[in-house]
Amino acid sequence: MKKIIITLIIFTVVWPAVFSPVFAQSDSEDNKLYYVNVHLEKVYPSGKGYIVQYRKGINQIGTIGIPNEWFSAAASKAELVNLPPGRNWPTLSIFYKNGEFSHCRLYVHVNRGHPTWGNIPQSMDVSSYFQDPEKLNIVY
């Protein structure tokens, strides 16, 4: 009789802890998050933001602009991450939530003398790269 009572007590204590997480999980499609990682050729800092040249295919280079405002806001759309010393090559990770642009991470070398950093003449008009302040219009 004692064994039955102890088994019932253990069963009532363990039952919610074991099986409630299974029911608490939901397989909603509202929060699907995925990313695309592209290798960078050059990163050009400018007064309006970063102009990034990336590989989009064999012998093809794409160019996009990432505004400075995206890096400074509280809920920023972009993050600048410094790569550790070594032979890591800069990349751009673009995150999508439910198929729409969410945010991006720009992985660059701290040393501005690295071959992937470039300079833009101050007289050059770069506003064409920063036309849409809400989206990152990247072509793969």
C-alpha cells in the first residue's frame, strides 16, 4: 500500500514538470528568422554610412549602402562587429524575419589598413546608395 501511495505522489509531482513544456511549445510561423552571409570585397566609410561591395556571383560585384543611423539607434538595424586578429575575411550577415529584412551585421577588421577598407573622395556623391532608409536592397 505504501508503494502505491508513494508512486501516486511521485506521479502527481513529476507529471506537470515532464509534460507541460511539450504543450507550452507552439510551432507558429510568425517568427521565422533566417540569415544570408555574403563575402565582402571592399568597405568604404562615408559621411552617410558604409558603402559595401560584396560578391554576388562568379565575377560579379554588388554595391549597397548601410546608413549610419542604423548603427546608432536603440533598436538598431545594423551592428558593426570587429573581427579578431588573423586571416578572417570580412562578411555581411543579413537577417530576415518572415521573409522581410530585419537587421544586418557587418564584420570588419579593426585595422583600417586592411585591403578590404577603402576611401571615397569627399567630392563624390554617394546619396544614390542610401535612397531607401528602411530596407537593405541587396541583390544576390
